[in-house]
Amino acid sequence: MSYHNQFPSEQTLSFGTSTESSTESYPSDYAAFINEPLPPIPHQPPYTKPLRGDATDDDNALEEMLNNLHFEDTDETMIEQEKLWRERESYVNQLVTSEQAYLKSLDLVVSVFLTPLKKDSKQTSFNFLGSRKLVCTERELKWLFGNFETIVEIHRTILASLEQRMHIWGPTQFLSDVLQSWFPMLDAYHAYLSNYAIAMTTYERLTKYQPFKKFIDHAHKDRALKGATLLSLLQVPAGCIHRYEKLINGITDNTDMTHPDHRALHQCRATISHLARNILPRVTDADNVDQVLMIQQALIGAPFGVKANRRLILQGQLARVVMNSKSMGEERTYILFSDLLVFVRPKQEGQRTVLQYKGHIGLEQARVRLLNHEDAAGQEYCIEIVSSFQGVDNLNSTYMGNSTTHVLHTHSLEEQATWLRKLNKVIDRLDREASREKAEANRRRNESRSPPQSLHRSGTGSKLSVTSSLSTSGSERQTH
């Protein structure tokens, strides 16, 4: 999904007044009235323009001034200024209404989900007659919501400051000082998006736990949600900074240069653009997490679950080459993740498209290379993948197995090069991570075998004290 979603405006700013058509009643003798002859107009001599020589200096000055006026240019300038003002007011109104709608969605998460779950997690799981299963623990709540409550409090402050300014709003009123007070608080979104992958993974795992699933199914029936789900509401904050950037740019672009807030608004635009650029990698990563989650939810029969560090790298239609028969099998959808290559067969179940799991290739310590026409049973644009001796089971743990060779057929030279590059990049990263983990495991093993530092120091001290006592005893013997 994309997080560049915007909240629809609940109010529209109207300009001008609407007039209702009215029906006037005329006297019954209206026809006779308009047919009456008009009274005679008194005779007046026609107007004659005085000759230049007869004109006074004031007449000449007035005529010159009238000739220099450009009524069309003046009208166009006023119209453009009016349009600019209306556009500015429209963006200000969108800022207010979108913030109100956004805070409303945040409050729904708190009231419908977070508060009941917190109350349940603090209750003991044991009672007099037996045990009671918690919906989720306090630690799982922290994983699921992160600093969500901090985000809510921030936007209550933001909306309050914005509505306070709107109470005294006018054509020359400042907005930049209000906007600048928001920017330091928006750093909280870095923490929220850093926890995003863990939140989505926790949600997916908890939905397979019956007490949590029962709670969520019941909570989703709340009419206040209007069809929204906990998952969709947790995804909304990722688009907040982009929403601010778009609206602040609109307000700034439609603020006239003569406006007293013009210069400060340009500084606000620079600040929000900087924040948006810095947070964009995290927003892009959150988009990727959502794609992985949607694929995982559509998978049927897969022997593995979702992982917080799994990302979508590439997907496309490929066919496996059967080397013995020198033929190609049916095309499948191959999905390259950051840790494995999955192939599935999409099928329609009612209005929902599901992905029937057909197999996967572990990429840890795997090797990949291009195959020429002769080595690929006469097929062009083929890639050979030799998997390692490892695989992934349903609990996301590693097990040992036999290595296998897969020859995959792509449709073009460019597609072949893309798959080769992406596969090698994933394999190289997995190899580096495995090397770091191995080195860290060896370091911990060596530390566990060596005696504690405090004991080593005390032992050294004991040895020194024994040596000193022996030396003293020897010297005493010599003395005696």
C-alpha cells in the first residue's frame, strides 16, 4: 500500500453567497402600464466636444488620465489575487479538517483497542477456579503499538493550537508560528516507523492466537470504526508527514508576496521538506512491510510464517526447466524475499485472490549463475540456482536438508540480468549476516570459557601475596 493517503475534508470552505430565485408579483394592469406613452423629453442641444484650443488645462489633464487607465489589466490582477486567496483558504481548511479526521482515527485505536487490551494485560491470568488466558501480554502490547500513545498526545496538542489560531483567523493572520511549533514533536514518527515491522509481525502472529482473534473480531464490530480495522488504523500514521508537506506547500504557494507571513511560510516549507526527505526511507520500508504482510496473508499452505526482517525484493512469472526431459514446466509466480525465493500459483476464491504455495528455495549459502543455450536444455535466458543444505520450517527455524538445483527460464535478456543481480544481492547479504553471527557466537563462546575478570584479578592478587609471604619467610630463615 502507499502511505500517501489523505483524509477527506469533512467541511468545504464556501466563498460568496448563494442567491435564491424570487418571483415578483406585478399589478394586473401591467400590460396597460407598459403600453402607456412616455412623457416627452425636454429638448437639449447635442454635446459637442470643445476644440483643443478651447479646452481648459483641467479638461486636458482629465482626458490624459482617462486614456492612461487600463481597466482590463486592473480587473485581471484583482481576479488573480482573489483566486490566490481562495486557494490559500482552501488549503488552510484542508489542514484543519484533515487533522480533525486524523486525530479521530487515532482516538479510535485508543478507545476500541489499546485501552481494553491494556486493562486486560494488567489482570492476573490466574483465578480461584482455574487459569485464564490473557489476550496479550504487556510486552506484546509494546511491540504492537510502539509509541502510539505519544503520537496521540502530540496531535491533540497540534489540533488544539491550530483550532485556537482559527478562532482569530483573518486575511492577514499568521500561520507559520503555529506550524513551527509542531516540527520538533514530529521526530516521534521516526520511532514509530522504526517499530513498524515488529508491530505488523506481532499483529500477524497474534491473529493466530485464539483469545486475541476473538477480541479483534468482536472489536471490529464497533460501529464507530465504519469498516476500519486495527491493521488499517495502525498503517495510517506512516502518511502523516507527507500530508503535512503537501498542505504546507499548497498554503505557501498560494500566499501572496505582500502577505506578512510569506517569508516565514517559505521557511516552514523548507523544514517540512527536510523532515519528509529524512523519513522517506522509513516510509518506503513500511510500504514494503505491508506488501510482505499482504502476500503472507494470501499464502495458503506455506510452511513458514512472517518475519520482522523479511522484505519483498522482486516478483515475476518464471518457468522451471526440466533438464532430464529438456522441457519447461508450467509458469509460476516467483516471489523473491530478502531471505528466500517462493513460488506460488495464484487462484481465485470468490472475490479474493489467494496464492497456493508450491515451494520455496532457501538462499542462505546458495549459488546462482547464468546458463547458456546449450547448458539449459536448449532454452534461452535461464538462471541456475543451487540451494544450500539448509531450509526453513514452520517455526522459522533452520533445518538441514539436501541441496537442490533449480533452472529457471526468464522471458528476456534484461529480465535474466535483473533476476541474477537481485538474487546475488540477497545471497551476498545473507552470507555477510551469517559470517557476523558466526563471529559473534564464537566470541560469546570464548567469553563463557574464560574465567570472570574479577576472579582473575583476585587470583592474581592471591598469587602475589603468596609469593610475598614466601619471600618473607625465606628472608626470616636467613636471618635466623
